Amino acid sequence: MDIYSIQQIAFAGLICTALLLLIALFTKLTNGLFIARFPFEFLKDMNDPRYENEKRFGNRFRIFIFKYIPPFFIGFAIILFLTYLV
């Protein structure tokens, strides 16, 4: 495996983990309703008790992502940085 393919894998991993972290950040900002809502519907459904299960799922998703994905993000960033030093 050459340096160029390692850089591609690290870059792809960095992008994927960054997208997951971004989705988790938006889920945190919207209290768990980001995935299934457009922004204008979020304000309407924010305090509706019918969406409590969705909020719970969104918050569990956010906690899972923030707990397990940052080490992979940091690892891919370090690998990418090291490939440019060689």
C-alpha cells in the first residue's frame, strides 16, 4: 500500500467522521429533532409531546456519536498529517 492510497483512506475517513459529528451537533442544537425535520417544522414540533420518542432517539444518537466518533476523527487527522511529513 503506497502513501497516496493511505492519504485517500485518511481523507475519506476524516470527511465521514466530520459529517457524523456535524449531524450530531445539529441534533444537539435541535434537541433531537434534526434528522426528521425541516428547519421551519422544527419550531412547530419542538414542544409537541407526540415527538418525545423521536427526541429520545435523537439524543441517544447524539450521545453515541459524540462518545465514539471523535477518536476516529483525531486518528484520521493524525494519519493524514503524518503522510504529508513522509
